Amino acid sequence: IPKIGNSIVALLWGGDCVCDATLKRFFALHFLMPFILLVLLLAHLGFLHTTGSSNPLGFDISHETAPFYPYYLYKDLLGIGWYTVILFAISMFFPDLFSDPENFIRADPMKTPL
């Protein structure tokens, strides 16, 4: 970015080069991002629950809509439940399904892997 690019890079890096401050800043960002996304998700669901979803065409179809609670809430909870069951089943019964085959090679301190 012209004129402000160097300032942004120095701010992200914490100096003139990638160093310990860079690692700490990105670790803090990596740690805080899920919590920030969770707060934004809850705010979005709160606004959706109070005002409802919008209609881009502008038609008044409020008599044809279903309320958020209980219909969509139960539907979302059912979907979350199924994903949780699938994730639990994979992690308990097939823990190395997505592992790299090289992880199962016996370690040899005299040989460096490729």
C-alpha cells in the first residue's frame, strides 16, 4: 500500500524485521480471533432473533414466515448435534484417519526426514 505500507509492516512486525514481537502479536491474534468471531456470531443471532431476516425485494410477507424460535433454533441445534456426533465418532474410532503416513515411521536420530 503506497505511503502507509511500511508503517503497517512495522506495526505488524514490531520492528524492522520478523522477530519475537511478531510471534507474540500473531499468537495473540490467533488466540483472540475465535472469541471475537463468537461475539460477532452471538450479536448476529441476537439481531436476527429480534428483528428477523430482511426481504431484499421489499414485499410484505410477514404472514407467511416462520418464527426463529422454536423452528429454526431446533433445526440449528439438530445440525450442530449431528456434526458433534460425527466429529466425536471420527476422533474416537478413527483417530489417525487424517494423519500423514510419515508420522508412523519409527524415529531414527541418525537420519533426517526429507
